[in-house]
Amino acid sequence: MTPTPRRVRQLLSWIATAAVWCSVLAAAVAVAARTSLRFIDLDTAAALGSIGAAGAGLLMWRAAGHVAAGRRVTYQLMAAGIQTTAAAVAAACWLPTTAADVAAGCGFSAAVVLSALALLRLPDSGWAPQGVQRRLVDGAFVGLCALFGLWLLVARPLFKEFRGHLADGDLAIVIPAMMGIVMLGVGFTTTFRIRRWRRRHAFAYIAVFAVHFTGMALYASWQWDRPEERVLWWSVAWVATCAGLLGVTYLARNQKPAPIDKPNYPGVHYTVMAGAAAFAAAAVLIHGAGAGAVPLDAALIGLAATATLAARLILTYLDVRRVATEGAARQRRLTAIVGVASDTVLVLDPDLTVTWQPEDSAWRPATDGGRCVGASFLELVHVDDRRGAEEDLRSLLDGLGHAAGQVSLNIRVRDSSRRWRHTETVVSDLRGRPQVRGLVARMEDVGARRSLETELARLAYTDPLTGLANRRALLQSLEDGVAAEENQTALLLLDLDGFKNVNDTRGHDFGDELLVEVSRRIKELLRPTDVGARLGGDEFAILLRASWAEAVATAKVLVERLAEPYEFHDDSTVFVTGSVGIATAGEGLGDPEILLRNADLALRAAKQAGKNRYATYDADFDRRVRRRNELTQELRGAIDRDELRLVYQPVFSVADRSIVGAEALMRWRHPRLGQVSPGEFVPAATESGMTQDLSVWAVNRAAEQLAQWHSAGIKAWISVNVSVKELHTALFATEVNTALIAAGVPARRLVLEVTEHDFSHQMNTLVAQLGALRGAGVRIALDDFGSGYSSLGQLDRLPVDILKIDRDLIAKDDGGVGPLAAVTVELGRLLGMEVIAEGVETDLQLNAMIAAEAPLVQGYLLAKPMEPDDLTRWLTEEPKALAAEPAGADAAPDAADGADADPDGGDTPTDVPESEKS
């Protein structure tokens, strides 16, 4: 087992305890061998006392183990002192006379030392060297003075009268007794110096002195052959005082820390020391008057007291030197801190004259003549700040309006370099304090902070790249203009066309260089009253104090200047244009945010009109945008709110005059907005990226309708319009197959219509996606053929089953037939595709398609889009919508009239998109 300091201390404690009890047991055996049990003699009384004291010391040692860690050693030292005294008395019982005297003297002296150490340690709950030294020296001086006087006047004459000359055995009693008196002085003086646990310390040192006094009285009565009864009573008193010290230890186990420090009494302490010295001096005078010269033994005690006084003077000198050293170190530290700080301090008298200033401050205020101390404080202040500072200081001196007794001044003060410093000065009224008796001005140099604040303010309102104002500065200028009710205010918003391409192809460094050049061209057009700003990215703004006509003229020049070529540092040239939106304060209704929004709408209109141009704010365009935004927001929850439905426009076969299929068209009825035209919500869905959800929903509803027809024996197909965006997503084909499988209908009953306009991008990906859908059995129709950019080569590559001829190839504006209608029908026949002639709206157009042998036709002349139940009834009744002969086309109006049974009755060729005018 590895030895630890704690285990070593425990082992030594048990060894000492065992030695004490061995001595006590040896004394008991020796006394029992020499005496009879019928009465108690001197040795028996001493032995019994040592047994009781040793037992009390052992119990006290065990009780000290439960005292708080900081005070535990103190009470263990007291317990060790008791057991040392018990061991000394016990050893005297069985050792020879000479050895017994030596053992007793050493034991009592060691006990006094242990007890003194415990008393010196008690106030601090630990070893505080400086405090222990001073308490020891002061207590020893008081104790030695008291010992000197008592020994010279009382103890020595009595000892000489009763014992005669001092024998060798008497030293074992006299020396420990003298040490006990010194220990009493240590405890007494310490009590007045400590700030806490004063009562506990008093109890402890009284109990310790009582144990030592009764132990010494027992040993002296025994050694000087006093009556057995007296020895026995001193033995009982010794054990009782040991028990009392044991009780003090038990009280210390439950003692709580002192909540506050008690006041110190240095006057009482020094009075006690002076009184002890006076007592010693009086003893010398009294003894000299009565007996003559001071004997050698008393003189030695006096010399010891003088030595302790000399030691106290040395400690006082060391204290003074230490305090002086610490004070100098603090002063040097304060000087170093003040030397690098931006503060300085001045002391002013009631006349505002500077009376004091630190020597080592970072900067020194000074007048024109270089003076500070003796000059008026107001002479140090800038003339523009002097009047306000004087008023505030006079009100502070008069006690008006300054409850805190201080005033803050933001003033400029001249320094010794004749430079004005911006300061924040706090002046406190300390005239009531005798150490000051004036005003204290703490002056902090805030010049660097003011400069930083100015720079931060500039950065907060300036674009760091171009040097133009930023959005915050522009809004502030707009608010200032509105607050001044300036109607001659116009706002131009500028956005570069194609700037992203420059960033992507040339890098951001070239992009930044381009923005700097744009800002330079903008600055060339600015007047002193105008404000140019960069709002972020490639968006700029110009705030003009001008009329509408002047704003338009400026915008025109700006567009021309921006269209000029840009030359870079590497001699390369880039062409970039700009679009400008114009709004005026009259249109902004006095609100900067509205003015900014109107200009943004005008910029949007310019972008939509083809870029590289300017546009002014248009209220109709604003209403359309608001309408588009509202539709976009409401459309997002239309599916969940069950506001959408599908209507179907039949497709007729010319051969047997029957309905072979239908095109699914989406309709939206909003509870507040009413019936929303597809011409409005389809573009809104395209812009907001919602066509994927709408297409999937339409495919699922069409599949459900096909399932109903399939169960009723109807073999018609349904076509659904989809965009290329859906076809480019891998999940769309999965969604289509899932819908068909869930509905349990053949895949060939579903036709997906793709507009020819969408075929211009990513042809290979589109062909692959269409091929996958076609491989699953879904048929593909090319919608609006003839209106896009498909070449005959692309048409041959596309996996298309049905060709839907655009209405512009079939119908003229006057209701006639387009010249390319028959050619397109023949082209589809040659490519092996089914051909649907859509947009048939007149009898002439219908007869032309029949003459051209178009297999399938669709149009408002034949049937309008109708509800699913109405179409199902048509399919069940097998109506002959087409006349048998072209000349007898009277049935066509009947078919059109039959379509009027649509409950909505609102679908006309003018309220739907061009793609639905079929």
C-alpha cells in the first residue's frame, strides 16, 4: 500500500497515542506495586489524574477529527498538548527522580508550545505567517512583562520563603509555569486583534491555560509533598479542565462561520501592551525601593521582554518597508495604466481654477500659454463650447438639477500640443470630502471614437464597391424628400441586362469592374441635387429632383450611355445594356416604399417589353401584377381546397361522325375571386413553378374519369396538357404510371399533349422522356403544330403519335380557311401520325377539313368544353355531331347548341388561352 501524507500523519498520531498510554499504564502498574489498595497516596493521585487527562485527550483527538478542515489541526494540537502533559506526569510516576524531573519539565514545556501554536493558529484557521509572528511577539511581550512583575514582586519572594534556594527539581515546575504565563499573554492579546470567532478564541485560551495551570498545580503539590487530599483535588481539577477543553472542541464541531467581521480594537491592544510595560516598570521601581537591585533571574526575564520589544520594532520596520514597496508598485502600475489611457483628471476649486493634475497622464490640457494648474478650466475649453460648459458647471456648484452630484460635458479641450481634442468630461462635486474639497473632472479623449463613428456612419450609407449611396441612404433621401413635400421628385431604378453572363463567363472581378464603370457613367449624369445609389447586385437607383418629363429624358440618356461598349483592363470589350423603370412622387402617394415599389414595377415592365429600354409606372400594369400575385398565392392551396376541376372538349372522328376522345381542360372557381380564366392562372402557375403539381393532379383526375368510362364500356381517350418542365423530371413518368395503375385503365387511353414551343431546348432529354412514356403505352400528341420552331427533321425524331394542327393554320381572322391546312393534314398522314384539326369555329373551316380528309376535328363550332357528366351522356347517346355531307352542315349548329348545356356556360373562344381555343 503506497504511503500518503494522510496515512503518515495517522500513523504518527497512533504511535504518539500508544506511547502516552504505555506511559500511563506503566505508571499505574508501578504505583500499584508500591501502594496498598486500602488508601490513596500521592503517587496514586497523580497516576489517576494522568489516566483521566489521557482519556480526555484521546476523546478530544477523536472529536477534532469531525471539526471543519480549516480548524481541525488547531484542536488536534490542543489534544496533543493534553496527552503530552499526561505522559509527562505518568512518566514521573515510574521513572527515577532525576529522570522524572527532566521528563516532566520537557513534557510540560512541550505541552505549552503545542497549546501556544494552537492558539496562534486559531484566528486564521490556518498558518498565516505574518499574523502569527505579530501575535506571538505582542503576546510574548505582554506575558513576559507580566511574568517579570509577578516573579519579581510575588513569586520569587514566596518561593524563597517556602522553598529556599531553587533546587534542580524545581526547574521542572518553574520554567513551564513561566511559559504558561507567556502563553496566557499570547492568548489575551490575540483576542483583541482578531475580527471573528473572538468568543471561541477566549474560551479556548482560558480552557488551555486552566488545563496547564491545574496540571502544573498537581505536579507541584505532588513533588513538594503536599497533603494527599490536596494532590487528589488538583488531580480532579486537572481532569475537569481537560473535560472543559473537550467541551470546547465539541462546540467547535457545530460552530457556523461568522457572518461578518467584528470591529477591531487596536486601541485596547496597545493599551494592554502599554499597561504590561508600565506594570514591569513599576515592579522594577517597587523592588528597587524595597529590596535593591534586580536579581539575575528577574533580569533575564526583563531582557527577554526587551528582546520581544526589539523583535516587534523589527517587524514594524519590515511592515513599513513592505507597505512602502507595495505602495510604490501600485503607484508605478497606476502610472503605467494612466500613461496609456485616454483619460486625464483635473481637480477644480469652486472658482473653476485647476488646482491639481496628474503628472503621468497620456495627454495634458493646456492653455495658449501652456499652463494648466492655476489656470481657469474654461480657458482650456473651445470658445464654441465654453458658454454651455460654464452654465452646467455653475448649476452644479449651485446644486440645481444635478441630483447625482455630477454633470457630463461634451466639449473640446486644448492639449499641450495646441490640438483640440473631443472629450467626454464628467465633473463630480466632491467639495464635501476633506481629501478633495473641490470639483473632480474626469476627461476622456473620444476623438478616435468620434472618427470611427463618422467612418462607420459613412460606411453604413455608402456602397463600398462603387462609392454610391446604398439602399439605406436612398430610403433616407426619399423620406427627406417626402417629408419636405417635394412633388418634383422622380425615382429611376436601373437593372443591367446580361450582367449574370459576365459574372459567369469572365468572373466576379470583371463583374465588379463593370459595376464600377456603370457607377461612373451614372455619376456623370447626376446633378448636385440628385442621388445615385446601388441597391445591390446589378441594381442601381437615381433619385432626381425633377419633373416627369425631365426624368424620362434622363432615363433615355441613361439607357443610351449604358448600351455603349465597356472596355476592361485586358483590352477586352463587353456589351451590356440596361433597363430603367421610372416613378414619380405624385404616383408614390407620399410614401417612399410605395415610390420604390412603383419604380420596381416600371422596371419589370421594361424587362418584359424586351429590355434595353425605359418604362414609366403604369397603374394598369400594377393591377395586373397585383392580380397575378394574388392568383399565385391563392392557387397554392386550390388543390387542397378542392377548387379545381376538369372540363372536357370532345374530339370528333370525321369518318364515322363519333366522339373518339376529349381534351381535359382545367378550370378554377375561387370562393372570393369567382371563376378564374385559364388565361390568368396558367401563366401564374408557370411562373411560380406549380405546373408540376397541377399536371399530376390533372393526370390523376383524367385517369379516374377514364376508369369510369372503362367500367361503362366507353372507349374514348383523354388528352392532358403538360409542359416540358414536367417531362424533364424523372418523377413525372412514375406519377403517370402510378395513376394509370391505380385507376386500372389501359395506358393507351391517356394522351399527353406537349406544345411545340417547348421543343427548342434539351431535345435529347425530351426525346428520352417521351420515349419512356410512350414505351409504357401512353400516347404523345404534339400540340399547336405550326406555331413553333420544329423542323421536319426534329418532327421525325420525336416519339409522337398525334399531330394537333394549330388553329392559326386552319382559321383566318375573317373566319376563312388557312392556306396550309390541307398541306399540314397530308404531312401528318405521310409521317404516319393521327392528325387533329383544332380550332374549327365556322362551317367553312369544318367543310375544308372534311374536304382535306382530316381524320379528327375539334373546335367550338362542334362542342365547347363541358362537364364530365355531360360528356359521358354524349358518349352514351352517340350523337352525330357531324353532318353526313359538307353541304348539309346544319347539324353543326345543333351540336354547338348542345354544348350550351354546360352548366357554367362561360367558355368562349375569348376567355381561354390560345392553346385552348379548339
